[in-house]
Amino acid sequence: MYCFKRRPNNYNKEEVMAKKEEKKDEKKKKEKEKPSVTQKMLDDAPQSITVVVDGQSVVGDKKEFTSGSVGWNVTGKVVIGGVKCQVSANIIIVGSKNVKR
């Protein structure tokens, strides 16, 4: 058996939706205000990283992408199951675009 909760007589769907949107906007604003990444963190990040694919290492170099984000670009070739494969990956530091340089 289901029990449904009745809405109060003064329920206004538009007001409720507007309040939800306000809360979402406030949350987004707070997230943007506090930088999760600092310039020092970006400077201290390693110049290269190693990614392992099927037990084989591929090295990626640190890069500032055209979008303004910072991360590493990994490219290389590996053999998987006797087949030669190409590996390509961009690893982006989340929030690095918003750091003032």
C-alpha cells in the first residue's frame, strides 16, 4: 500500500522551482569562488608522467592546452595481444583553466 503526502494548500510549483534554481546557482558560485588549484600546485606538478597500458609504459609531457587548461599529453605505441596499437590521451588538471597566470 502506498501513502502519498498531500501538498499544502499554499503550494506554488513556480516558487519551489525558483528556490531550487537559486540554490543551484549559489552552489555553483561558491564552487567558482574557491580555487581548487593554485599556481604553485601547477608549477609543482611533474613535467612528465608515465601511463601504463597493458603492462607497457607510455610517457606524457606537461602541456598548456589551447583552452588554457594545464595537464599532460600522452602519445605512444603499445602491443596488445600481438597487435600494435596507438595510445593517445590528454590528462587535464581539473580547475587549471581558472588559475591566473
